[in-house]
Amino acid sequence: MAKQKRKTISLLREFSIPLISGVLIALIWANAAPASYHHFVDNKIWGDFTLHFFVNDLFMVFFFAIAAVEITQSLLPGGDLNPLKRAINPMMATLGGIAGPALLYLALNTFMGSQELVRGWGIPTATDIALAWLVARLVFGAAHPAVSFLLLLAIADDGIGLIIIALFYPDPANPVVPVWLLCTLAGMLIALALKKGKVKSYWPYILLGGALSWTGLYRAGIHPSLALVFIVPFLPHSPGEKAHLFEDDPEDYSTLRRFEQEWKFFVDMGLFLFGLTNAGVEFSAVSTVTWLVFLALLFGKTAGIFLLGSLASFLGFPLPEGMRHRELLVAGLIASIGLTVALFIAGVAFSDPGLQGAAKMGALWSVSAVIIAVSAGRLLGIERKTATQEPVLPVESQGRRTGEG
């Protein structure tokens, strides 16, 4: 019975059923009863805070933290992005994934758009990390190096996206206050001090360093969901974390690995609420900006990632071992899913409700990249790589970990 339960949970995680369910329910609800849906998402449930705030500004902190764990492990000896020069490739691909869609959007707008649509160039630069992570695991398998590649690319992409919003789409009511980022820096210094002091529990890192990091980003006017990305790399870990991924003895689990094990289920299941609160897009009229956003995402981002990733490889910064150009092409297709972040940028890029709705339709259409990426993966013969076992880590076990650094 317990074995069957673990198998069911594993399937839910592998195919991100909670996230898909949330997205589908949101789409149906928002179009069948839009007033009811928006009341559910935007109604204040505690003080001035809405469900949308709790999901996007608090829960997603832990989603990004789990992504940061995977990236940190990939950068360690034996990891998919080690040596460090292997991380150069996804970073260059990130630049391609931002410049490609922006340039294609502006070029297409020159021929088929108008001056008022120029402001929308930032919409297709976004990558939806949660959905990209889901589709990457579906196409490549959880243990494929392309998953780590895409996670690093998507996090860097969204980080740059936050800068684009702050610089090109500022909110006059909430201007960016960079001095508050010193608070985030203070959080990182505290995490470093805790690591130097050989503190094994992850709680002080999260409650002290994480809280300061979150406050700094929030008060600076930058989305705070990336708060723990700056803290997680300081969690003590063994030099070859990837090599010890499936140790049977929980005594050997590092602080980094323990954090992942004790929060991953919460994050996987919580993605239902993420999908529910972010994917409620009302179907609206299609216009020129719909096509601009959609084509820039699908073709501009895919081409940008593939071309700059290939260029980086040519210049001596190789793709992760086990990843070839065909995997790079499919990774580019997966990254073209803009959805939630693109929806947010569309909301600040245009003040006209008609343009907003049409631009959001283009972002919604980008979900079709899921079908294209899955089909491309099969046509190109990409082999899925999955973990052979998932270790069960007792929450109550607080034993000594060895080899942490």
C-alpha cells in the first residue's frame, strides 16, 4: 500500500498533474464565470494581501529555491554544468532567448504593426519557469542534463525580465528603490557566516538570510520570488552532491539535499495553486499584437537560444555532457512558453484593455509550444533519462551529515 502511494506521488510529480490541473481549471473558470474567478484570486483574504500575493510572492519563493538546488548541484564536481565553463553556454543562450524574440517582435511590427505596439517588445522575452520545468521533465526525463540547462536559462531569463520591467515598464506608484538591495546582500552575508560557522540546519539560512533577501527585493520594487535563489547556494553540501544523490543512509544527506527532500513535495503539490491563480486568461479578440507576441515567442526565442547556444559551443563553451544540438533546439522550443510572466508584462506594457487582452492571447497561444516540443523530441529521437529511484528521507531524522562544504 505504501509502495503504491509513493508510486502515485511520483507520477504526480513526474508529469506535474497539480500544475496542469490548476491551469485547466483556471482557464475554464475565468471564461465561464470571470467575475467569480477574479474575486477568488484578487479578493483580500488577510489584511491587504490576496491569494495571488501569497502564491506569487511567497509560495513561488520555494519553487525557485528548489530550482536553485538543482542548479547548485549541477555546478558541483560531477554535475551537468561542471566545470564552470559549461554554465557559460546556457547564459549565452539566455541572452539569445531575450534578444531573439525582442528583435523579431520589432521587425514584424515594422511590417504588420504600428507605433503604438512597439511597447510590447518585452512581452515575448519571458519564459515561464514552472511550465518549462514541467515540459522539460516530460520531454527529457528528470535526470537529463537539459533540465538543469533549462532551469539555469529560465531563472536567468526571468531575472533579466525583472530588470526589463523595472527599466522599461516602471510603475509610477511603486518606483524601484535599488538601495534596498543592500538588504538582500546582507541576507547573503548572513548565509555565508552561517555556513562558515558550520550550521547544519537549513532553518537559520531560510529564516534569517531568506527573510532579509525577500525584504530587500520586495522593498526595492523587484519581485521577491527569487529571494532564496541568493541563499540556497550557501547551504552546506558535499563536494560531489550529484554523485550522492541516492545514498541509502540519511546520515549522509547534506543540508542542501535535506532542504530539497523536505520541501519538494510541498512545491510540487503547491503548483496547483500557481496554475489556478495565474492562468485565468479570458479569451479575447485576436489582433496584430497577438501574432507579434506569439511568433516572437515561438520562433524568436527558439532561434535565439539555438543560435547563441551553438555559437557558445563553437567558441569553446560546450553544452552539458549528454546534450547535443538537437536537445538544444528542443530546449529552445520549451523556453518559448511565455504564459504567466508574459501575461504579467503584457499587463504593464499596454494600458488599453483591448491591446492587453490581445497581447495576453499571444502569450496564451505560446502554450502550443508544449505539443511542438514533445513532437520534436520524439521525431529527433531524444532519449528520456529518469532517476532510477527516489530516496525517502525521514523528516524527523536530524543525523550528522558528512563531507559538507
